Amino acid sequence: MGFSAADLQAIWLTLRLAAIVTLLLLLIGTPIAWWLCRTRCRWKGVISAIIALPLVLPPTVLGFYLLLAMGPNGPVGQLTQALGIGTLPFTFWGLVVASVFYSLPFVVQPIQNAMEAVGERPLEVAATLGASPRDTFFNVVLPLARPGFITAAILGFTHTLGEFGVVLMIGGNIPGATRVISVQIYDHVEAMDYAQAHWLAATMVLFSFAVLAVLYSRKRPLVLK
């Protein structure tokens, strides 16, 4: 007993999805985290709450509204159709967009925590030495906040691996295109193929445990508030 061809295809698709989503989340989440860290805008609490919504919102609810937004009659769907891209639901890139929204707080919050932990003193010293805000950000803040970026990357990657509700709503169950590991396990269970489901599920459990063990064995793990 081992992984079937369909299992391996689902594993590869899931790893590809998680890698792309993690990269996009780091690029998107870094400026958001820095803005939240530095701003005194009165809307900061509201924006923070919007970003944190996936932590408490049922995945199917988020998936449903993303499906409407990216569908042919939604604002995003109309835009993508006007650009000649077509609609995103039931495509790999639709999964990418949905996963970015779903995993955003798992990346933004650790980076924000790390940036806030840097404090004002290093920024003041850099300013007295004539460093521009851009130089200070790239040469002072980013190196000092490195543990937060590592935590964010790990959490974003592993959280994307375990998605089910959102990816099923947006991507459906298309082999080789949108059928990720969680959906493949669901298919095995539906077919009462528990042995094959066990192979995939046990692999996910062991991988997730190993990642979390590494994360929590660090001296100062920066996790979600």
C-alpha cells in the first residue's frame, strides 16, 4: 500500500499552491504589517479586524463570497473577463487568490509582532546616522524582524496545505487542476477507501507535527496573538 498516481498528483499540486501562496503572502503581508505597526490611523482597528476575519470565519462562508466576487457577475470576475483572463473559480489561480485571503492573518500578524518588537530605539539610531526611511526599513527593521518572517512563512505554508472548505468552494474537485490533498482525502473517505485515506492523512499529521515542533522549539516563537 502506498500513494496512488492521483495522490501524488494532489500532493504536487498542494505543494505548488502552498509555495506560490506563501511567496505572495510575504510580498503582500510585509507592507501591510509595517503599516499596521507604524500607523496612527483611527481605522487601524477596523483594518486589523478585516485581516483577522479568516481566523474566526467559517471557511465555507469566505469561500462563498469569494466565489460570488470572482464569478462571472462579480466585480473581480467582470474585471478578469475584461482583461481576457476569464473567470478564476474552478482554476488553479482561483485557488491561489482564495488561499491568499484565507491565510493572510497567519502571515501578517507574526510579521507585525516582530516589527513591533524591534522598538523605536534602533530606528532612532539609524535616523541619527543619516539613514533614509527606506534604508532603515531594509537594513534595520527587516534583519531584526527575521524570526517573524520565518514564523510567518512556516504558518502560511502549512495553513495553505491544510485548507479544505475554501478550496472546495472555489476550486471544486478537478484532478490535476484543483484537487488538493485535503480534497483527495475527502474523496477516499467518500469512496470508503480508508486505507488510502490513512496514508495521506497520516502523512499530513506527521508533516504538520514536524513543522510545529521546529517552530515551537525556537527560543522566541512569534505566533498569532
